[in-house]
Amino acid sequence: MGFVFRSKAETLEALAGRLQSASVLPLFHVGTAEWKADRNGVLARLGRLDWAGAPLIVRSSAEGEDGECCSMAGKFLSLQDVGLAEAPAAIDRVAAAYGRDNPKDRVLIQPMLAGVAASGVAFTRDPSTGSPYLVVNGAEGADTSVVTGGKAGATWCRTHWRFGPEPQDDRIRPILLLARELIAITGRDALDIEFAFDQGGRLWLLQVRPLAVATGVEDAELDRAVRQVMAKVGQAMCPHPLLKGARTVFGIMPDWNPAEIIGVRPSPLALSLYRELVTDSIWAYQRHNYGYRNLRSFPLLVHFHGLPYIDVRVSFNSFVPRDVDGELAEKLVDYYIERLLARPSLHDKVEFEIVLSAYTFDMDQRLDTLAAHGFSEDECTGLADALRRLTNTIINRKTGLWQADIEKVRVLEERRQLIQTSRMSAREKVYWLLEDCKRYGTLPFAGLARAGFVAVQMLRSLVAAGVLAPEELNAFLGGLNTVGSELAHDTKSLDKAAFLAKYGHLRPGTYDLRSPRYDRAPELYGIGDGHGGEPPPRPRFALSLPQMRAIESLLAQHGLDNDVVGLFDFFQAAIEGREKSKFIFTRALSDALELLAELGESAGFARDDMAFADIAVVREWQASCADDADTLAASIARGRAQYRLTQALLLPALIAVPGDVWSFATLDTDPNFITLKSVTAPARRTGDSSLAGAIVCIESADPGFDWIFAHGIAGLVTAFGGTNSHMAIRAAELGIPAVIGAGLTKYSCWANASVLHLDCANRKVEVVR
């Protein structure tokens, strides 16, 4: 008969002495019925054990707690540092915690492990996907309950493809050996293992249980996919004759951050739409228009079996002014990449913390950093001059391209209405809505986003120069007339029909057909008639005369062609224009998605089916007489096959070398704290019944989540997003304390809490309970 998992105590007892790769602590266990019947006899046997005088841990070992059918992990009580005299009371407490009278329940007693250096939990298959990755969550220090108890501490997470090369990490290699041995002994491929290392490096098995997971892809198929990703990464790491920089990096957040906009595992339709509308060509076309290097024909986004990544070398090339070439351009791109590798937590802040993409009032200090990394005085001066010329072109109140971009977005709204009321077929309407969305929507939005980035960089540099206080910057942003401020006002003042007429096209997940629009499910988003009254007053911002003189002096000193009023006019217009253009182009996109859903329905496909189609079918319809149903069926079948791999693969947030595909650590992201406020409030997800007064937690928040701000939320936490992302701007203008881009590890901990404390001024988040 094969190995059978029974209670925690019995399973450990069966493994003790059989393991070569780890040790099991001595143990003593007693059934609850026996304990009740013969307390003195049990204590006598316990007292005779040579380790019973040491500090003890009294642990639960209930029937089924770690059995074949269910886990109940963490459901019952364990008590640490128990003396022998305290053992009877501890056993009573653990037994009482079962809340039942089951004679098969047991209580496990072991000596406390001395000199613990690290501890944690390892899964032999990823708990979310069922894929054969070794996923290890660990914590340094003597407390073995940091990971299992969700406590604050120095935690780490490493993921290793089980069929890849041996891991080099001294912590992971012995755990992998233990995992392989346990799989061989138990005959179970999916295990949940609790472990600890002592100060001498010895590995101890504290617990093992079966892990209930479902796998969607055969291991051999997934192994081929992993090796294909590694080969693709290896090829991309080579020099490119048309690009500056010796190598590249792939990331989910730098530049047009796909993790925030479409998610880390987007549907095939969302991925193909984002590429079509933004990252295949539009992004480069507009960036070149604004004075940067020509990267047309270089896709910004690549995907590894459906997981979207930014090609960072392409991105960093595109931030170099177009009149900077040769050795300096090469040196800049290499420097930017090396700095990102040295500080990977900056992957969502590259334009603020790594790249010099605009001239700012703290340019001298930023150039000092370049000089410290080997750039000559002539190189620094040449870059500063190029950035000055580029920035003057952008901020010019008469000739700045952003002004023409604002007009283009207005054209989009006119053309959208014309298309929608025309006699064109539905598939023609989808084609032209998307074509117009590129030309008059995402193209000008890309320009206005560039202008908005420049505006925010310059504003922040005024803070760095001591001209503006952080509170004044927040007041300026909070006083802008943006879509977010209008929505807050209209929530109070408009009835349901008028509100939906204006905002009904919005949907959480702008590119996700499966996400219902506001006007298709208003009750889901708590949208009703306005409740009257006005939202809280927005902060007032005014420059003092000394501040205006200081800014005039800075403009002259740095050779920037504007005056104070013109400069702040640019700041306001660029930031407001960026948000307005986003609002308008998403209407055309949202209409196209609804028409696409109708076309799918007429061909026999539900919305969920259509999410697996590639947007290329729309171009095929327009350019041929292809049958709708046949074209869709083939595209959906391909998309479903790809998405199986998309769901099964695990990859890091940054891929720096091909080996990162095999084995990687979860990135320790440095979150972006918005406002200087603090708040303590319940943590809620968007699906919870009441969001009022809560800190709302959203993994990746795009414009479609604006509805949450109508519910009087107290704070916001997102897993993904940068300091200048949509939700960061919204939180700043509404004065809501927020933590944007916490990273999946921190986000998971905070989103699962009951109550959180956000202290944005001190850049702290605490789990209250």
C-alpha cells in the first residue's frame, strides 16, 4: 500500500527517519479521547522524554487537517514556547479549539526548534495555476510563523521551474531536494511543505500536506513553452544594429505599463487590442513627433505565450532626444538599463527615477548623477541642450503639439457619432471606430500623455528646487478640472439617465469585453440618481509673488522659453488634456467592443467566447469576404489554446537574463504613496457590498474603475500602477490617500487584511488586523 496522509502528527511520524534531505523534530501525540480519560498517564509519558524539558510547541493535529481529502490549513490553534508545567493547559486549549468531540482528533507536541535562521512554506506546484513550479515563501529570523501567520517581517518569495537547471540559491536548492524526496515517498506531485533552516544551515521539515490544485496544461507541453520563452529572451538579449544599447530587459511595468492597463494575463482580445491601438506602432509614431528618436516599426510590447512585457531597450531608445546620436545615445541606453538592473524596484518609475526624458529645474543635480557614472562634461552638456530644445518645443504655448492633439480628440467624438448613426454594417463600424480610435484617439492621447509626463516632471522639480512645497503641488493637482473631478460632481448632481449618458461607456478593464459597461450594469457599480449636495471643496492653489519671481528666475537661468503664467497654463492643459483624451477615446473603443459582442452573438458566440478572438479578424472582415462565423471560430480556437499557456506560465516582473525564466525572486516593489494624508479603515474589494469609508483594493486599476470614487472611499491600494498613472492622478486630484503599485506580494497581504492603516507622509502601510 502506498503512502497515506493522515493527521499532521501521524504523517510526520511516518516520515521521521526516512528523509535524507531534511530532519523531523522529535514528536509526541495523543488523541483527545485518551487525553480526557488519562491525563496523568499521558503527562507521565511526556515527562519521560529526554526533550520534554525544553520549550515546547503544542500543535493541532485534527482528523482531516492534513489528510488526503482536505487541508484545513491554519484553521486550528498552535501554541509556542510552552513549558512542561504549562503543557496540560496548552493541550486543553488546542483540543478545545477543535470545537467538536472527535476521538480521532489528536494533539501534537514537539520541542521548539532552537536557533532558527529562516522558515517558510514551499509548494511543489503553484497553488493558483497548478503548474509544476516550486514556489517558496520564506522569512528571515527566528519566528517560524511570519509566513504562515501573515505577520510583518522580512519575507521573500522565489519561484523555480522544477524541470529546469538546478537553482543556484543556497536556500532554494535544499528545499527542491526535499520536495523531490517527498514526492517520491508520498507519490503525490502537489505538496504544501512547511520548513525551517537552523543557524547551521540544516533543513527541518515542520509539516507536509497534500495540495489540492487543478492543472490545465500537461507538464510536457508547458515545459516546451517555458523553453521557447527562454530561447526568445536569449535571442532578444543580443545587440541590434538599429538600436542603441548592448542588451535589453523585459518588464511588465516600464512605459505604457501593460500590467496596469490590461493585466498580467490579459485575454487574447484585450492583448491584441492594446497592441493594435497603442504598442505596435502608435506609441513610437507620436513619441518621434514629440522630438525623440525614431523607433517606428519596433513593437514596444512583446508577449510570451500571452504574458505581456515591455521591451525596455526599445523604450529607453525612444526616450533619447532625436538629435542625440552616436556614442552618447549608446552610452545613455546602456546606463539606463544598468541602473534599472541595480534598482529593479524602480521598474514602474523609470521616467522619474532613471531616464532623463525632459528638461527640468533640477537638471544640474540629475546631470551630477550622470557625471558620477562616467559621463563627461561635454556629454552632460550635450544631453542637457538636447533636452532643453525638446522641452521648449513641447511646452510652447503657440506651437506645442499637444494643442493640436486636443483638437484631434474632439474630431474623434464627432466621427464616432457619425459612424454610429451611419448605415454601415456592424463589422464596418467596428473597423472604422478602431481606425479612428488610433488616428484621433490613442495617437493624440500618446502625445498628451507625453506632455502630461513632462508637466508632472517639471512640477516635481519645482518641489525639488524648493519653490513649491509638496502640499502646494498636491493642491495644484487637486484643483484641476479633470474627468475625475467632474465625475465626483456629477455623481451628486445628475440623475441616473443623465449620468449614464455621460459616463455609461466606462468599464473596469477598458480593453476587456467581458467587463460590463456602466450603462449595462449600473446596479453593479452602485449608480443611481444623484443625491444632491456638492462634493467636498477642492483645495485652492495660488502662487505668491516671491514664488512667481523665483520661477521666472529659474526659467531664465535654464533657458526655458515660457513665462510663469504660460508655464502653469501648460501644466494645467497638458494634465487635464491627457485625462480628457483618455475619456473620449475609451468611448469609441467601448462602442467598438459592444458592436463586436453583437457580431459574435449573431454568429453564435457569447461574450466570453469573443474575449479569445484576436482583433485581427476585424481587419480581415474589412479586407475580404470572409465568413464571420468561420473567421471567429478559428480565431477563438487559437486564442483559447494560447490562453491555456498564458494561465499556466509564471514569469518574473523583470526578465534580465534567460535564466530568470527558470528561477526568479518576486520583485520587491517600492510603492507610490499619493497625498500626505493618513487613514485607518476597513479593507474592501470592489465586489464587496459597501465601499463607503473603506480602503479599496484593486489589482490593476484603469479608467473604468472611476466609479469607486463616487462611493466615498477612504483610501486606495493597487498592485500595479506608477506615480503618474491614471489612479495616481485620480487619487491626487481628489485628495484620497493611496498606495499605487504595491506589487503583488505586498498587495496580497494588504488586500486580505480586515483593517489597514495608510500613512502616506511616512510611506507606511500597517495591517491593523
